[in-house]
Amino acid sequence: PLLYSTLARAGYFTNEELVDYRTINSKLFLSGHPHPKTPGVEIATGSLGQGLSVGHGIALSARLDGLDYKVYVLMGDGEIQEGQVWEAAMSAAKFKSNNLVAIIDYNKVAQDNLTKDLKDLEPLEDKWRAFGWDVLRIDGHDIRQIREALDKPHDKPRMIIADTIKGKGVSFMEGKTAWHGVAPSDEEYQTAIKELQ
């Protein structure tokens, strides 16, 4: 929803067309996972774990073309249990891709289980350092810490581990797997908004 809202704001389609989100036969392909037929989307991301490989490829391309920009990849903690993520991590370190910044939303809750009960990710910082990355661990709810982590210079790929709480601020959502990809009812929405205010 955040990606599609951002694309609408950028002019790829209208805000009114956002009502097609996750509907059958959506004209703009506003499905649960971005689709290349969606205006503004170039790569399908339904297969978890591919984003870091794609991001690294874009970062390498920028360097080859002599362009000075950074590439940002946002990953979930359930996603980093995919082997392709670690292959990309090794490649990024080998090619010293200091224009690549990855952020893990580390809420410790995957789609249907706690990440520690699937495959324990800890010690997460040590793993990324062992793969040759510059690693920062921050409070993912603190905007100041996020900005500082993004702005801090680095000479190798940067990994930002953002500790977060899934559903933060909404009592019946916090830390619950049941809210993965589920929309609240009108009544639940009203309760959530009151709690967040």
C-alpha cells in the first residue's frame, strides 16, 4: 500500500485508482506484491529474496556508468532467510558496492510464525559483518536514527538493521502474525486510529 500510494503521489496513476488495491482484475495490477505491469514498477517482487540481487545489480550499473547515486533495498526479516539474499551479500562485498544500502525491517515476525522459530537470525549484526558489510543497528521507529544511518558515510555496502515492532501502537496488532497482509474491519480501523492518536 505504501509503494502504491507513493506511485500515485508521483503521478503514475491517481489516488482514486488506489481503490483497486488487491481486487480481482485490478486494471493497474495493484496486487499484494508489485507487478511489472503496474505503472512505475519495473521488477516483480513476489519471490522473496530477489531484491538485494536486483539492488546490487543496479548499484554495479551505476558505477559502470559513472553515476553517483545510492541504491536502497528494503527487506523483511522473514525474507532474509532466503539463500539468494546471502549470495547477493557476498557479491556486494566482493565488488565493494559502497553505493548500496540495505535496510532490514527487523520486527521478528514473519508471515505465519516468529522468525526465531523458523530459522533464528541472531547474531544478525555479526553475520552481516562476516559477509563484509558495514553494519548499523537502530530503532526503526526513530526517524532521527534512520536519517543518521542513511547519511553516515561508508566505504563498503551498508546494512541497517532497523529493530521494529510489527503493528506498533495498535494493541491488537502488535507482534501478531495474524495481521500479515490483512486489512482491519471498519471497527478495528477506528480503534487503531484512536490508539495511534
